[in-house]
Amino acid sequence: MKKAIELAPDSWMPGGKPDPLIRHQHGHIGKSVSRIDGPLKVKGAARFAAEFSPPKMSYAAVAFSTIPKGRIASLDTAAAVAAEGVILVMTHRNAPRMKPMPLFMTNAKAAGGDNLPVMQDDLIHWNGQPIALVLAETQEQADHAKSLIHVYYEAESAVTSLAAAKARGTEPAMFMGEKLKVEIGDADAALAEAPHKVDVTYRTPRHNHNAIELHAATVAWDGDELKVHDASQAVAHTAWSLAQIFEIDEKQVHVTSPYVGGGFGAKCLWQHQVLGAAASRLAGRPVRIALTREGVYRAVGGRSLTEQHVAIGARKDGHFTSIIHTGVTVMSPQNALPEPFIVATRSGYAADTFKLDVEVAYMDMLANTFMRAPGEAVGTFALECAIDELAVELGMDPIELRLRNEPEKDPTQGTPFSSRHIVEAYRAGAERFGWSQRKAPGARREGEWLVGMGCATGTYPYYRLPGGAARMTLTRDGRAKLAVAAHEMGMGTSTVNTQIAAERLGLSLDQVSVEYGDSTLPGVILAGGSQQTAAIGAAVIAAQRLLVTELLKLAGNDSPLAGLSVDEVGGYNGGLAKLDEQDRHESYASILSRAGRNEVTVEAEAPQPMETQHWSMHSYSAIFSEVRVNAVTGETRVSRVLGSFDCGRILNHKTAASQFRGGIIMGLGLALMEETQFDERNGRIMNANLSDYHVPAHLDVPPIEIIWTDIADPHTPMGAHGVGEIGITGTGASVANAVFNATGKRIRDLPLTLDKLM
């Protein structure tokens, strides 16, 4: 089927005909529009998951295991049960019977971070597994009572180090249902024969999620119906998954998530929502369960460690004869999300031969999960640093080396690119950044500070997952409402989709509203993979066609639109008009009034995303960094960053620039400071707080300049690509390459802490 889709005519594909919104029709697309939800958040009127307060609210606190593997030998909860204000202490002994969570990516609607039974037995699978939940009248009472629980374990031998995991053997990784392994030609032989080569190993550590808004849910049962106010980037998936766990109909679960407070891959379904629902059912009262910062580290997965081998062979002119990118990452036995670090390498550069592979080793630890640009963020660190090393070996400018290996088509799939303008992005970025002023490694010094420049390419796939659907309602007063089960995680979902709907319908922004964050709305849409806007956009295209079809029927033969087809008209000036003859126009108010209708509502599903197999589709970045490294202390400061992006049409300049900057800032953390300290003696995360787990603060963030090509992709909704994850991709390598240019010292092990540079 995949090969048939690749070979089919372009016209058969979604996107085979360019979206009319690629043209600037009414001026909403491409503007800098402030976030619609901004005033609510500034005023404190935007209610997050832990801010709903139904009557008879109770508060939960969770106790976590302190061994990586074994069983609970004894669990003394008597003191906790007797403590003031305690309503319930729930353990495996009294928790209601529940099915395991449906593991994410095992079903179209599955959302679970692991597939373990939740508090159903006495077995321990990782250090930090929830073992008890206390429900009390106040949060303080619940927290105190939790401290009174005494537990003793029978520990079993556990695998808590990479070395031990590899010694037990590895297996090929699967990602999104496909093997990651790619072999084209004999890459090892080509490497051996290459006159110039690099052959090195890079390592990246674990990373933990640290969204500002902690993971929380307010849960209540009404008979056999479950209502969940969640911090979720997958409301429809969560509703279906909870229904499976509690063995009820999907329609009996209602999940809302109007505001998420940052997700980055972590806010799907974890054990805390299930525990809150179970406790609510036992107690017969609403439950608020809000994980502490430490609780997030114990119970919510992050990015897994990697050990990557990169070898590149090249001719004297820089042409790549061989690219080898292999290595190992780790997972727990109860999840299915390896860190796919070779994904960007599959489409980044042309080469005569390829050998790409990810192997998985298993450890007794918390299940890992998606984290912004999973695979690409750390995979480009290795690949792009290796290219920088090869440029030094060749005595060639690293940008020139990259451009000499620019592919004409996808180098491992053979499919044509739908849109690729990374060369333009590099040239514009290099000129704006002042790349021509870059000096030899260690040659620029200002007092104690060594100064260097580095660059790196980022690439992130264009995704449009199945499940996009939308409901569109048009009223007689010329107002429209778009309803879709989408999410607002801070990227401006409601704002940009207001722009899109207004543009398609020919309305002003204040005439359009967007309803979202509710599992009862149309669609099974994930806010992840930088694909939510595309998923909604494709659904809105389908809904608008149905709406126009219905309006043309209502308009009848007495309308200026009489005899026109849906392909001949478009939204214009509060109504419909013939595309090439806008005087043939009738307002929505007129059409509905003559038809005696107060409103028209349509609902449509987006077509299957076959275009992603027909074309090679990606967002691209060229990231430039300038760093200063103190020659005495080894302290590294990034003094400026420029991101030059090729992401198709930029729909909202203000929110897109914010997304690009946010991704770059996460990339600075990845490069310089973020590292989950994992105690290999007992599998415990040691720095489970923001005092010891360092993320960039304001003083760590330099001026960040953002530019983009703004060249539309003719094969995507609105001509746009995702912008959420491309910012972090390439940033780590850009900083590491700048550190080398400043000091002449190559660091291949993140983070780039001062002890490695002294």
C-alpha cells in the first residue's frame, strides 16, 4: 500500500491541489495576532485542571515506591487512616478492579504511558511507582497522612544501568509501527575506502519534563459516568482509554482540558488520572489529584538516554560516500517509545550509502515517553556535530559542506520533497548572523572569554495524524463557530484557528469563535508531533466544503450564486462570491434569511494523511549560535542565537516566533544543563526538583533572532508546516559546535557542563 501511494498521481493525494488559503485572500493569514486566551490568563480567569472546585471536593496525595523491582511485603496504613481529615487510604488491597492502561500507539485512541495494572497487585516495577493514595478534606491533611504510611519491600534483582541492560542483549527498535533500521549499499565498506572520515560516539542523558503547570486532574463520578477536568494534550484519547480501564462505554467519559499549561509530549494518560478516578469511585466524592514537582519525576516519563555511533565518509570535495548512524537507547518493559535518534538522518543529507539503526535495551525504570522533538533533538546533536568534525578534517566551511550534500529527493525513501528550502534558510541566516566573521578554533578571545560560532541543521517531519474532524456552525447574523477536540498548550491553537476559519469564510476575526479542549467535540486529535494545526486545517477544509455545498442549495436559483459549484465560490466579505468574479456575491445573512434558517451546522472528517507517504515532508531550521567560554573557569554562556526556519507559510508571525524561541530555549537547556541524575544503585532519580535539575533561567537566555523563508508548501493545509518542535532540533549541536570553535575542544557528551571544559 505504501509503495502504491508513493507511485500514485499527485492529484490523487490530499494536497494534490494547493489550498486556496496559500493565497492572501483577506489578510488574516500571516499576521501577528495576539493570543485570544492571553487576557484570560493575565487576569487569572483561565481555569486549569486543578482549579475546578465541585461541591464536596477531596484532595489526593500519592506515596511512591523506593525500590526498582520487587514486591510489597507489608504496608501499614493504620496511622494514615486515623489521621485528621482523612477520607480514604487506597492501596492495592482495596482499589477497585481495573484493566491496564491501553498503551500509547497500540490503538488509534490509546493514551497510556505504560501498560501496567494500576494499583492492582503488590508488584513493584520501578522506583517511584505509586503504591498508595490518601484522600483527605484538605491537601495539607492528605500530605501529612501520606507521611504516616510505612511500607516494607522484598526487593528483587533489577537492571538499573545501561551496561547491565546491554549485557542482557538488545533488540531492534520499532517506532510508529515501523522498524527504524535502514541499509542502503555497503556503508561500512564505503567508510573504509573514504579518504576523509569521522567515526565517533556521542552520548545524551535522560531528561525530565518540567511544564510550568503540573500534571493534575479534577475527577468526579455521577453514577456510572466519569467527568475529568485534565491537563491533557489528548482529550479524546484519554476519554477512550479511561473507558477501557473502567470497562464502561466511551460516551460515559467526558474529558475537558481547556488549558494545559505546557505538554511537550508528557501530558497524555499516566497513572495519576486513573488513581484519582478510582479513589473518587471508592469515596463517592470528587477528587483533585495534583502531582508535586517530585511526583512528576516519579510517575511521568521523560526522554531516555542514548549512546550514538556516527561515522561519515567523504571524498576530498566533501561528497558523502557513507553515513552510519547507529546506537542504543533504553526503555522499560512496559512501554513502546524508544528514542528514535536516527529519524532526522534518514532525510537530512545525500550520501552514496547508509546504515541507520536504533537498538533498545531494557531497564527497570519509569516508562519513558515523547519529549519535544523525540529522536530529532538528540539525534541531530550527534549527526550535526559529526558533520562539523568532518568539516574540520576537510578544512571546509561547515555550511558549505552541508550544502554540497543537499539531496534532490529523500535520500533513503526516494520520494520527492513536497517543499524544501533549507539552502535559502542557511544563506539568509549566515548573512544576518555575520557568519563570515567566524575565526579558526580558539582564535578569538576577549579577556578571559573565548568566543566562537557554530551552526547546525534541524529537520522535523511534517505529520498529519488520522482522526481530524471539525464541526462548523454559521448563524444568520454572520457569525461562525468552529468546534474541534483540540488543545491549547500555549502555542496559540484557538488564535491561529480563528484566523484560519475567518480567512476561509471571509469573516472578521471577531465574527469567529473556536470551541476546543473537550472530548465530546469532533475529532480524535493529538496535540503532538507539531501536527495539530494541520490536522485541524484539513478537517476545516472538509467542513467548509460541506458548508458551502449546503449554502448553495439554500441560496437557490434567485441568488447571484445560482448555478455555481462548490469549487467556483469562496468566502468573501461576509458571504460567498464567485472566485474570479467577486461581484457575484451574497451574504451569509441574506442566504439564511431567505431560506428561513437561523443557522447551518455541518461536521466533516479530514481525509486520511496519504500525502505524508507520497512526498517527503519536513520542517527545516538552520541554527546559528555564538558562545563565550571562560578560559579560567570553563563557564559557558551563549551570547546570541539566530534561527532561520523553512516551515512553509507562517500563519501567525507572533505565535510562531514564540514557538521558535521556546524551542531554542529548550535546546539551550539540552545543550548546557539539563540532565536527570539517575542512581544506578537503586534506580531512583536523584534530582527530582528544579533546584537540582537545571533549566534555563532568564539570565541564561541570550537575544534570539528569528527569521523564516515563508515559502508555502503547495501540498499542505494553508501551505504550512509544524513549528512546535523544529526550534529545539539542531540547537544542541549548534551550541556544541560553537564551543568547539571557541575552545578547540570537542565535547561529545551532553550536557556541556564546565567540568568537561576545564
